[in-house]
Amino acid sequence: MVQITRAQALTLRMASLLLRGRHHGTDRLPDVAGVVTWLGAMQAQDLASGLWSFGVRLPGYTAGDVTAALERREALRTWPMRGTVHFVPSRDAHWMLDLMGSRALAGAARRRESLGLSEEVADRAVEVLGAAVAGGGRLTRSQCMAVLADKGIEAAGQFGYHLLWYASQRGVLCIAPNVGNEQSFVLLDEWAPDPHRPDRDEALATIALRYFRGHGPTTRQDFAGWTGLTAADAKRGIMAAGDRLASVTVDGVEMYLEPALLDTAPSAMDSHEVLVLPGFDEYLLGYKNRSLMLADEHKPAIIPGNNGIFQATVVCEGRVVGTWKRSLTKTKVQIVVHPLVPLGKADQARIEQAFEGYARFVGRTPEVRLP
């Protein structure tokens, strides 16, 4: 088995995560569908973060370009795994829900019990919502609540969220691009009219290939944590992938990756590259063990209160070196950087330059404040 150093593993992982130039002879995949298919899925509970995750990987795209691609149904948002919203390839939404969403769906009864909501009412809500959007319909979140209330179904507060989640987890609804500033819902079968329907072993192999291709080298444990699959199913998926995955060891730990990645030159990641990433990017969210990219002492700054809310990060040479926050005005994006390590003038200049790409993405003039 090939042995590689931690530094080599980080370089190769960055080539995977950022879709570096070995793909199709270009520096990036050509579109939104290609990016999300390459990575398998992309965390997207925060829409603005999810859009910029595409922007990081598609230089030259704007937020409007990504939204237009979503309107073309190159990808959609739903709850495919871990009970968390992700972007997924539209044709793959059904089988991903079936394969990885089943464990979350199995826990729905406990959640309904805590809410005082019966299964009969929940199933009735799914029927009502499905009928309301059938035939090309599209309802905002508040309109969904109004439709349910009109049918005598309680939809205030957590009731409404649970019912929309349940309808989506059942494969009836999915999340479409916002209408104004409000989330909207559509019929999944209409937004994915030609779904791929692999058998279970093919589905396990497919998600294993996509995960390790887009996140490798990394471990089987990270794969199980990302998908929410059992350890047995994670192992089964890797076995089903066969020689389409290769294994390496890093500090004695077995990791998997796409074999072609081993041919990637060490220069795939510029040693001085600076990334400004959204808080919920696959860069950190794609792993349980984030030690290659994030020092233990910096975890509290990235996940304050350990509550699952990730701060946006500044990454230099593959390692997280700071966090950032932004506020938008009509013409400007004002950015405040909070370093986690000492930054020299050259580092600060590279960080300011990195934010120029984000500013173009959101169509604003950048104002960057560093200490």
C-alpha cells in the first residue's frame, strides 16, 4: 500500500475538493451540475454559503449565474442525509433519499411524538402539499403554511418545518431557488422527471466513488459520518467500488481516493494560495476528522459553542488561519477578518486579493478590514 505524508495528503485533498486542473483538461468543471456530481453532494442549509461554495469552484461565475443554473435544475436542494439540507444532482435525488435518508426518516416518529403530531396528520400534510404544487406549481414557505392551515392542519412554528422536511424526506417535495428572500418548494418528480434508479449496491458504490473522488484521501469513518450510513454499508460501498478507488496510508491510517489523484503533481495546490470559504463548505463539513486542515485550538472559533454553526473561514496553504464575516450594502460588501494566527503584510495582501473574487461573485465592491 502506498504511504504518503500528511502534507501530501492535504495537497491531494485540496486537488479533490477544489476540482483542480486534471479534470477534463481544464482548471474547473464547466457547470453547477458537474461540481455537485463530482463532490456527491454539497451542504446547503444556508443558501448564501451554498451559492459561494459553487463560486469558489467555478471562477468567473456570479451568484446570479449559479441561481440561473439551479433554475435550469442542474441541481436541487433537499435532505438526502443526516437530516441536513444539501445540493444534489437532480436526477440522483430520489435514490440518495432512499439510500441515505431512510435513517433520518425512521426517526420521524420520535420527532412527531415530541411535537404532539400524529402520523396520520403528517401523511395528510404530505398529500396536501404535493397536490398544491402539482402541475408546475411553486409555493414559498409561508404559502405552504397557508395551504396547510386552510386544510385545518396546524403548521405554526416547528410543526411547519417538520411537515416540509417530512414531505421532502418522503421524496414528494424539494427546495427550489428562493422567491425573493423566501425559500420555495416544488414537486420533486417534476424537477427530476427522469430519475436515476440504481440498485442498492450500485447506489452504495456510486456515493462511495463520488465522496472519495471529491474529498479524498480520507477514511471510511469520514465517509460513514458524511453519508450517515452504517459502518457496514460504508464498507460495502467501498468494496462495491472495487478498483475504481485506491488506498493509501497516512500516519498508519488507511485512506481512500480516486486512483488518478495519485498522478496529480504536488504543485496542484499553489503553496501561497488563499481561499475565502463559506461557513458550510465541504472543505470542513465533508469530514469528521478535520485535523489536516484545522488545528484543535482553533475549533472553538470555527464552531462557537459547538452548536453546528460553522463560521466562514480563511485558508492559507491548506490550513484555516482565520474567520470572516460580511455585510452587504447596495454597492459594497464589507468584510471583517478575524485572524487565528499572526499574519504578515504579504499574507494580508493575499487575503485582500482573495476577497476580490468573492466581491465579483456577489456583484459588490469589496471593503476588507484586517487588524
